[in-house]
Amino acid sequence: MTDLIVCEDLWKIYRVGDVEVQALRGVHVTIRRGEFIAILGASGSGKSTLMYILGCLDKPTRGVYRLDGRDVSSAGPNELADIRNQQIGFVFQSFNLIPRTSALENAQLPLFYRGLSLRDQRARAAAALARVGLAGREHHTPTQLSGGQQQRVAIARALVSEPSIVLADEPTGNLDTESSREIMGILNDLNRRDGMTVIVVTHETDIAAYASRQLTVKDGEIVSDRATADASSHPALLS
Amino acid sequence: MFAFLALTLTTALRILARNRMRAGLTMLGIIIGVGAVIAMVGIGQGARDAIHAQIASMGTNVIIILPGATTVGGVRGGQGGAMTLTVADALDLKKRVPLLIDTGWAKRDVMQIVYGNKNWNGPVNGISPSYLTIRDWGFSSGGAFTQVEMDTAARVALVGQTVVENLFDPGEEPTGATIRIKNVPFKVVGVLAPKGQSAGGSDQDDVIFIPFTTAERKVLGTSFLGAVGALFASTASPDDLPEAVEHIRDVLRSRHRLQADQPDDFTIRTQVDIGKVQEGITATITNMLFAVASISLLVGGIGIMNILLVSVTERTREIGVRMAVGAKRWHIIMQFLIEAMTLSLCGGMVGILIGVTASKLTTSLAGWPTVISFQAIALAFLFSLAIGLFFGLYPANKASQLNPIEALRYE
């Protein structure tokens, strides 16, 4: 497996008034293509900041971030937008679907900014929805879908652009246990069957248990990096 | 690119359709502004065209010379009271002013005209042979006086449409009938084509023409032969009028032996003078209403900006998501600009509809002539587009500068 993400001495420093906040303090990490990573940490630990930098929504103050061999730390806003569009699929805690817009159109969104023909956009979005088990619900709007179904639309939106990484920020935070299991099952499946690199940011250890490798962030540093038992033996997946 | 624009437009339309009430209220300013512009320009142009038509009906290249006021022992009579102009003046002007194509003369008085058991009081004009040519007056039946009729002071008459309506039964042919003017029998030899209202507002069709010689000797009477009520002259083009007017003044002053310190004993008028005053009034009104409409358009634009700013705030998270999945700054700018322009264009189109309807209603209810000008419609269309663009720019730019992380977290 090749190195997909290489972070060398990442620092992120905010200024809030006169106070300097060091959100990241020298993060070193390498993630290979096809890994299933969980980033664990309490709120305020810096895990969100790390996720935003990995997702190319934010840039580090210092240090180097190489994504797929390319130094992203020096990219401009339009380049970052292109990288997000092609390499990264986001899944958020609160789904963040566009309201009153059909599942199909929500799933289409990344392709919309890629300038594909409308027909291609629709075909690929429909395929992505089918992949997450929502075939036949293309024309439902978010309010007509359950929380779990909405999150599945969000996953379809994340994978429609065939990204290198699916980046999920507390994907089960707003879901009940049953839906959480479904969502984690889909993410696990994307990793196993399609070889997609999946990074899940969470503070729940049972969610982190799906991953094959757990990174724990505390006070802006990675304090633990360990491989877990084979995720396929996770009790939730066996049932 | 095309797919992006098409989809953005569809999205914009859907958002507007969803908030119909809000969109309608937002568009109201534009609707009223554009509607007012279209209606005002329509009414203004209609009025101007009507004035032009009136001037044209009088003849755009016609000069009218009226006798001056009399002064008897310090008491001045009204204009035209004096008999200072003569047939000889007219003939001499034609010879000495090369710019004049023709000159004519006339005198008039209101008299009772009788036909059968009906009567009518109308202005009877004794006219020179050239008068009808100068005034460019046609016939709906019959024809002009012959030279013989002119020379022999024949008792023949031409009647205008208003006179025909008042003396003859509908469908009755006036040509060949005998009418009586001041108890003198006249044979009607022609009916004049209608000319409508003059620039001064009088009915030009309420008229009877008889040969000048006949008028002078048999009907109107005169203090001396050759005294006329007015002289008429025509030039080849309206552009020649100012020069011709000056020349006429010189010739008449020398013929009337006026000293340098004496005022003219005549007045020279052209249709251009009359038209200018009326056109000036119309232009002032049109400009004023245009200013009011512009303010309304401006207010409409601010309304659009306001609602878009609200929309940007409401949709902060959506903007964040769009940025997260790869929207660039210009994508976000385009999205809101297209929304703004859709709003202002829809408003503009409704405004055009209302303006056209208002113009038509003005014509049918108040009887004012209006002209639906395609230039005004095109201008209103472009103007509303420009308003959308201008007032959409600020909210669109604001949206595009949101920080995606903060936008995604926005509650």
C-alpha cells in the first residue's frame, strides 16, 4: 500500500484577541491508501482542526501536508477547492444536506462543480445512491427521509466523486444505535470492498472500534497510534 | 460550464418559486419602477407623436404671417385687427424671397351656412389658388377650384368634414349640393380630407373654403380690395424656415415703409414655434416621471440586495457544504448573482406587462394616444438586469468570502 497522506510537524496556531491558541502542536502521521482510520479525542483536543486540515478546508500554520504525493500546504483557495472536489468526500455529523432538494440532486453536488454533463451527473449520483441502498428514493427531499437515510445520502454525495479519502466527522453523532450500525457498516464496506481510505473522527470508542487503526489526539498532539483487532470481527458486523 | 449555469438557474427559479410571497414583495419595487417607465415613456411618446402629427397636418414647412395690431389714439386693438397685409405683399414676397416655393392668402369670418332645413355656424375662408397646396390639403371627394372660378369670383365652395357632418344627413353626397352662405347660394364642388385637431387644439375640419375673390366681393366684404386676413408661405424644407422668416421680415418692413425704430406691423409664425412649446411641456413631464420611476427602480434594487443578504445568512451552511464539495469563489458568486438577476428580470418582465397594460388602458379610458416603444421595453429589460447585477454583487461577494469551516458550523 502506498502512502496517501504524509503529515510532517503540522502546527496550527490561532489568535483569539491577544491569546495564542495552539490547536495542533507538531503532528506527524502517515496514512496509507486503503486504511480505515479512527481519530479519537475529546472536544478541544484538536481533532477537528486536524480533520479540517486533512480535508483541505484549512491550511496548517507550519509544517508540510502531502496528499497523494502533492504538497497541499502551499495551495491556493481555488486549488484547494479542486482537491476537495476530486480527492475528498465529506460526511458530517449533522448530514448537511441542502434542504428541500432531492436526494439525487444532493448526491450530484460535487459533480455539479466538476462541470460534468447533466446526464452523467444524474447517472453517477443515482449509482451512488444505489450503492448506499437508497435506490428508488432519488426524489425524496431530506425531510422525507429518516436520519439514517439522510446520512446515507450524505455518504452517496461523498463517494459520487470517487475520492481517495472519505472523511467522516462524527458520522453517527445524531443517529440512534441501529442507524449508527448501518452507517458504520456502509463505511466499512466502502473500505473493504472498494478499497477506499476512510477516516472517521469520533469521541466514541465503540465507533472507533470499526477502524483498523486508531489515532488518539490530545492537546494538539497524537498521543497514541495503534492498530486494532481485525475490524471484521467487530460484534456489530457479525450480527 | 453550461451545465453549471443551467442548473444554477433552475435552482434559483426553484428557490424563488418556494418563497413566492417573499420573491413577489422583493420584486415589487422593480415591477413598479419598470411599469412606470414603460407607461410614462408610452404616454410621453404618444403625446409627442400626436403633436408631431398635428404640426405635420398644418404643414411643417408653412409660414403664417398675421397682420399686426391697430393703434387708434393709443388704444391697441387685438392682433390681426389692422389691415396691413395685402395680396400685393404675397405676390411680391414670392418674387423677392427665393426660399419660398409659393405664397397664398386668405381671409375668414364665422358665418351662418344653411342647407335644407339645417344650419351651422362655421368659419368661411376666402382662399387664394395656392392655399390648398401650401397647406397640403387633400380631398375625400370632388376637387379644387378652377382658375376660372377663382378669376370670376364664382359661387363655389369646399366643405370640411365637420361641416359635412353638421349640415348633411349621413350618407348624403355633399358634392353638387347647393348651400347658402349669408343667403348667397354656393355650389359645393368638393369635400376636404379630414385633418384633425391643430397643435392649438382647434378643429381644422370645421371649415368652408370659397375663392378669395368671391369672399371679398360677395360674402365677407372688405375695407379695400386686396386686404387679407393672413398670408401663407411654404419652403422646400423645415430647415429653410428661420432664414426665410428673416427675409420675409425684411421685405415686408421695406414694403410697409417702417423706420428702424418702429415695431413690425405683422407677426410671423411657424409651426416649429408652436410645436416647441408643447414638446417642451411633454418632455418636462416625461423627465419628471422618469426620475420618479428611477427612484422606484433604485429602491427595488435595494430591496433585492436586502433579501439576498437575508438569504446568504439563512443559507450559510449550504454555502459551507458547497465549498466543502469543491465550489470555488466564482461558483458561489454566480449562484447568488443569477438569483438576483432572476429576481430583477422576473420583476422587470411583470413590470413591462403592467406598463404595457397601463398604456393601453390610458388609451382606451382617457383617450390619450400612447406608443408602446420597443426601445423602452428593451431598455427596461436591460436596466432591470443591470440592477440585479449591481445590487446582487455585494451579497454574492459576501457569500463567496465565507470561511467554509465557520459556515459549516453555523447554527
